[in-house]
Amino acid sequence: MKYTIKIHKISTVDDLENAWNTKDYKELLRRFDFTNDDVNDSKELRELLFMAIADRDPSEAARIVLDYKLSDKMNEHQIDSVSYEMLVDKISEEYPRIGLHKTLFVINQLLYKAFNGKFPNTKATIIDFDITPKANADETITKEIALKCFTQNLDSHNVIIRLFEKQLNGEEEFDEADDIIWEIKKNENSYRLITSDYFMSPQEFLNEEFEAKITFFAED
């Protein structure tokens, strides 16, 4: 399948819009013993939560937030371990389970801002682009299609290219694509893709416009 891609904008951000809502803030405040039922404004709740977080030991605060967001994905020992590792390592980039990277990113950044930089700062990459199928190419743009196209426009040292060569070449199924790409949305005729800066950084892109030919894994 062939596609032509035109990149309009590549942005680097240290937070994701709507990653946390009023319900999240209120529940976290409760867990930090800082409940205030009189406040309903999201911005004010966030400021109160930052105060509550900053009153705790960093690893203890991390453990509370990790338990809230990931207790269904991690056991108590894993949460405890990650709560300490987060202080020195970019866990949202290094954790073996790629499917948890997005959640670990929003947790890390909440703690990073609450503690004014005691946690490592991590980034996300947002790409606004057009993609046009050629000939009989699939018109439904999936995460796998987008990822396979974009890796053909990245520096050869890119981590996806190095780690997933067989998947990119269609020699194996590429289930990891759904986790590497955090989000892809269509807005009229354009698309917006969000991923970790670890997987795609703005400096790695080669051209604003390019053509990509991709293949998919097919079982014998």
C-alpha cells in the first residue's frame, strides 16, 4: 500500500490536555487526605492537589498516584518499585510494558510539576498531518498504518526502526503499534497523532512531505 503524507506541524509538549479531570483531582485529594468538597473548579483543584502532593515524600506521593491509576495493571510490589525508580529514571520511556507508557507519562508529569522538577521531565510529540491513500490503499488510517508510514521518514537511528524492524517490514504482526501511538484523531481532512518523544522526536523527521510504501504481516 502507498500513501503520501504532508506534515503541517510537529509539537513537543510536557503535558496532555484532559489527561486529568475534576473527578480524578477530587479522588486523589481524598487519597492524600486533603479533601475539599467546596471546590469544583478544575484549575483550583489541581493547585490544591499540587499542594497535597508536595507535602509528601516524593516516592510516597508517586505510590499514591500510581495506585490510583494503575492498581489494575500493577501489583503492590511493582507499584512500590516504580515509585522509587521514577525519581531517577524516565519510567514512561523505559518501562517494559509499552502499553503503560502513556499512563506513566501523565503520572510522571503531574509529579514533575507538583514537585517543581524533582522527577525527570518527559515529553510527548504531537504531529498534525495529511495522509492520502494511493491506488487501492486502505482509506481507514490505523495506528499501524500511520506508524509504518512515519518511520520511513525518520532518521535511521530512531528507536522504533531499531527495535521493530521485522514488524515494520511486515515479517511479524505489529501489535505494539497500538501502544507506541497513544492517539490518532481525524479532524475533517487532517489527522493528529500523539506519541512519546522517546519514540519520535521532532529532530528525527527528515522531510515535511514524503511517500511511503508499507506492507502487512500475512500468515502462511
